[in-house]
Amino acid sequence: MRIAMIGTGYVGLVSGACFADFGHDVTCVDKDERKIAALHRGEIPIYEPGLDELVANNVKAKRLDFTTDLKQPVADADAVFIAVGTPSRRGDGHADLSYVYAAAKEIAQSLSGFTVVVTKSTVPVGTGDEVERIIREANPSADVVVASNPEFLREGAAIRDFKFPDRIVVGTSDERGRKVMGDIYRPLSLNQAPLMFTARRTAEMIKYAANAFLATKITFINEIADLSEKAGANVQEVARGIGLDNRIGTKFLHAGPGFGGSCFPKDTKALIKIAQDYDVSLRIVESVLAVNENRKRAMARKVSQALGGNLRGKTVAVLGLTFKPDTDDMRDAPSIPLVTGLIDMGAKVKAFDPVGMEQAKGELPDITYCEDAYACAQGADALVIVTEWVQFRALDLDRLKATMAQPIVVDLRNIYRPEDMEAAGFVYESVGRPPVQG
């Protein structure tokens, strides 16, 4: 199959490279000339484990190409995927669909023969209807089916998620569209991935509902963590105890500083606005968003309490800045309100992240960036673990203690055992577990 992928951001580049690896001929299109030039040089604009090799292999095999001009790729394509950004719109939280609609209008002018146009971007219910209207208005003679095919990729594990998905959701009621989409995803039949066909609006709703539910699980266990701290329970054991119930499951039950990233904050806001447009109140989702925002701000207070309630003139070392490990994504990262809160309280902040520091500098320009974890800890009155990078899971505790001004660790990801930190001589605070004093 011939595929045109409009957009070379996270979803577009990963999806395009994976489709090419399936054996399809894929052309990724982006208006950003510098990004396309960089991709031609083999430079990947995002950090995703294994993506550089995947792109290089498929470019070498001539199954994957990049261009700024969509005319020929769209004319040649059996399917055109729209994978452009849908950021939260300023002022009201709605998904900004201007890029999706602009792409649809431009695609319409270049269609040739039967083509399936697929919204891969996360879009509100009814967006596919508007995309179809735009295309038919711009090109009334187009032989086109508009489908929805939401992505369910986790940053840091996107390639595996694409190749071994829990499910593939395709929203179309057109038999020709179903056949094309079935042919595109046929290589995954060996992995027994279920291909689920629904109405287009249902597929659009599935994406938002899935992200809202996962965000709810995270927020639920974070609130249970707060109660566990007060009541003397261990939230990790609580999470395991409820997660072994197969009706609940173990995933997304890890207490921490709150969710961030490119999906959950944006999509929960958008779902709330969609519901308001239909005069429906999503009180649970509204509460999830409010609780999560409050939690991220509360983490600075947690650090302050570990230092006796006064951060004026103190130095705090922050390990991990990206919203999760194995990505350089800083969008809505919990580190941002944490660091700004620490600074507002008078602290000096030093930070280290294995891959995200260049991206972080735009969000957090007023802190000191360090070359490694130990340089970050040098002279610090407290060290805060914000992102659970594997590099932070086996720190030399004796070296860490020797380099710090005070042996205080606030572990917002619970990656260390309290008894080990106590034995090493640290004052150790974690999330949802009884405090241990060294």
C-alpha cells in the first residue's frame, strides 16, 4: 500500500516509520523545511528509543521518504493519514483543529482515484464529519472515504505499542474504507491484534474516553497515597492489593507527582469542553483535572516540609525533568510547577535530566543545569527525584550523601525502599508511604 503521512511530529513520524517497516511505501509530509531537511540527514527531531534506527533502515530500503510538498504523495496514496497537532486552544481548552482542517483542505486538491483519508490526530467527536465536508466542498468529484484511526502510543514505548497493540480502532462504516484499512494493518494479524471497526464518531470518542479513564486511575491512586501517608499505610502495597483484582488491573496505579505529557492534560480538558457543548457534565473528569493540577503544585510544599518549612537560601537538586522516562517531552511535566514553586519559596534549583535538558531550558530558564546526578547533588540541601529514569534507580548512596550539604531525599516516584535509605543515613520522604527518619 502507498501511504501519505501528513505531519512528522511524534505520532506521524512513529506511525510512518512503523508502517514502512510493515512493507508499505510511506511518504511523510511536513511544512517545516528545517525538520524535513534534518530527517533527510538522518536527524530525528524527537527522542524515542529505537526510532532513529527504524527510520534509517526504512529510508535505506526506500520504503520511507520525507517531503514538504504533499501533492504527489497524496495523489499516489491509497490512504492519507492526518497526524498534525491538536493543542489545547488558548482561552477555552478546546482542541485546536486549525491544523487538521488546513491539512484536509490541502489534501482535497491533490486526491486522485479512490483514497481513504484518516484522522490519526486526537480529535473531538464530529471532527471526521467536518473533515469530510471540507474535502467534498473543496473537491466535489473526489472519490474519498474519511475514517478515524486514533493512536494509543505511549511515549518511550511507542514502537512496541504500534507493533504489538492491545487493539486497533478504525472508525468507518464504508466497506471500501474497511478493506483499505484492513490491508494496511494486515501485518499485525500475526500478533493477533484485534482490529475493531466502529462508526467514525465512536472511534473518536474511544480515544478520549481511554485517556480520561487512565488519567482517572492515576489521580485515584495519588489521592489514596495522600490518605495512606496520613493513616500510616503503604500505597505501593495498596496498589498491588487492588491491582491484582483483574477487574482493576495493575497499570497506571503508581503514585507520584501527577500526570503530565502531551495527551492526558490536553485530552481531559478537551473532553470536558466537548461534554459542555452537548450540555453534559463530566464531574469525574473535571475533578481528575482539578486534583491533578493541585497535586503538581503541592509537590513543592512537600519538599519545603522536608526542609523544615523554609526554603529561603536553600539549594534543591532535581533529578528528572521530562514528564516520564525515555522521552524528551516537557509538555505539562510535573517538574515545571515543582521547580517554579521551589523558586517562588526562595530556593536555588539545580537539575539534571538524561535527555530533556535542552527542551527544559525553554520552560525553566532560571535554574542551573548539571552534567550528571552527582554534580546536581553537590552541595544540595535536598534532592528530589521527579522522573523515574533508570539511571536514577541505582545511585551510589554513599557518594550521594557525601556530596550533599544535608542528606535529605524526597522521592516522588518511590523508586527506593525506605529501609535502604534509612540504613544509608538519609532523611527520606516518599509518596504514600510512612516517613522514615535517618
